[in-house]
Amino acid sequence: MFCFISSLCLSQQTEEFKLIKNYYNQHRSMLSKEFRKKFDAETNNYYKASIKQDYQLFMQKMDSIENVALTGALLKTKNLEDLDKLKLLNKNLPLEPSHTPSVVIDKAADYPGGINELRKEVADLFYLGGIYSDIKTIKANVGFIVETDGRISNVKAEGDNYTFNRQAEIAVYSVSQKFSPAIVNGNPVRYRFRLPLTMNIE
């Protein structure tokens, strides 16, 4: 029963990021339609330009509000994962993935479309407005665990820029698809995955 509840909590954690994304995308779509109606109905070019500027400002605010919601989801997720770790410690269960370097892995965990598809999706999910840096090129190594059912958990970005690390963690938790899990002796196992990220900020 505990395992079922624990897995349900973990699945809801990453699901929360998707729900937030869907919610704000839906509102963007509705706002876009309303602004389009107003824009098309206006005949004066000066007012058309003003409507376009208002629309861009609205979208920037929407991105910022969405990022606040995603940051909240990230904090909640990390707190729940820390609680799960404490429960495992109390039960004397291993925290790390079950395989060791000496174990021969039949198949490593893999994202649908491969590593390049994962990198592309993570880059598309980045909110650049939430990154503050005087340096143009920022790097981080993002580590996470691919669970036996392909879910992502325990995402941790390590790099010199805290805001970049936070956006990297949000982006990885927000990816749309599950991994195919790692296989050892024909059975799915937990697998530690590392994703180096580099971004050029203009």
C-alpha cells in the first residue's frame, strides 16, 4: 500500500508541471484570439500597433506568472522527494538506483527520439526571463533518476548560476514523455541519468 501511495505521489509531481503548462497555454490561446479579434476590427494603424504592443506585454506577463507557478511546483516536488528519502532512510532502504557500476546493463534508459530530442525539448521549455547572468555562456550538469516505469524523479542541476539551475530543473521535470527504463537481466531498474546543458544568453 505504501509503495502504491508513494508512486502515486511521484507521478503527481511531474504531472503537476504538465498541468501548469497546459493551463497557461490554454489561457494564451484564448488571449491570442481576443487580441486578434480586436486587432482585425481596428482600422487605424496607430491603434493596431498599440494593440500589438499590448499583446506582447500581456504575453510577457503571462510567461512570468507561469514561471512563478512552475517554481512553486518545483519547490513542492523537491520537498515531497525529500520526505520520500526520509521514509526510505527510516526503513533502511537504498536511496540510490539499484544497479552498481559492476552490473552489466542490458539497455540504458532512453528518451523517445534519443538524447538530441530530449535536449531540444528541454531547450524549448526554458524560460529565459527567469535567468539572470552577466556571463553569456552558462553551463549546468543536470542529474536525475529514471524510475522503473520511465518517470523522472530527483532532478538536480549543478552549475555556477542558480537561476539557470532552477530553470533547468523545471524544464527537465516538464518534458512531455516518459523514458524507456534501463534494463538489467531482463528487468527494469532505476537509472541515474546525466544531461549536460550549455546555453548562450543574448
